[in-house]
Amino acid sequence: MDNIQQHIEALIFASEQSITIQELSACVSNVFEQEISLDEVEQIIEAIRAKYASDTYFFELITNSGGFQFMTKKAFAGTLSALIQHRNKKKLSPAAMETLAIIAYRQPITKTEVEQIRGVNCDYSVQKLLERELIEIQGKSDAPGRPLLYVTSKLFMDHFSLNSLTDLPQLKDIQSIENEIGEKS
């Protein structure tokens, strides 16, 4: 039973979203090549829940959306919040800023179109911008392969104090500032 419990724990841990008792039963039954009933899985779930309820662990097993998921205990919310704030304070790389500017001025735009403008792969920059919630996916293009379309988010507008995209500096304004800087050098 312990071995099955470890497999169930691994399934819950590896699942990106809550995993149902039926999914757990089907997976472990397949691995052990014998029927593991829903009742057996339920007993194992309760043993796992009891195990992680102790203060020894920083996470617990919760029931969520009809399934099971490991979550950090509420006592650690402040610590995790500090980590998130610390990570969000980090500045964007020049590549991410360039990618963000292209998306802001050309939205909605596909990643391929951004890459054509930049001349390099922008997977990492797009991923970081999505994580920071500065851009979001608007839908899919009608182009072959139906690539995702990216647009700036409300957080982008708030962060840069914009009421609308028309408040973005015009490209000619930026070029004239660059020319002034070049003349002063």
C-alpha cells in the first residue's frame, strides 16, 4: 500500500491542476496491472492528507474542483508573497522591453511577426512578459497554423500610466528624442 501511496503522491505532485480520484485509480491500476478501487484510493488519499497535515510540511493536500492538489499552507502566504514581489521588482531585460514595445505598437501580433521584426527568437521574452502579466493572449490568427495573437494587458496600461494605446508616444517623437541625444554626444 505504501508503494501505491507514493505513486499517488507523485501523480498529485506532478499534475498541473487538480486530479480526480478516478484519474488516480486509472493511473495506478495501469501501473500495477491490477484494479485499485476508488475506495482504496480514497483511503490512501486520507492517509496522504493526514501525513501532510503535520507542521513538519509546508504544504498540504486539498480538495479542489472535484480533485486533489498539493498547495502551500496558508501560514507561508507572506513568505511566498515576498518572493513574488521580489521577482516582480526585477527589471525587464532589454530584449523583453523591445518585445513589449513591438507588441504594444503592433498589437494584435503573433510571436512570429515579433521575431521577424526583432530578427531573433523571442520565446523567452514572450514567456516572461506573460508571467509578469504585461501581455496576454487575445485569440488566434487566421494565418496558417492559427498562431496565438498577443496584446498588452490592463497591468501594462496601469504600469505605464496609460489610459489608452493612443497615449503611447508616437514613433516620430521617439526618433526626434534619439536624434537630440545623438546631436548632444
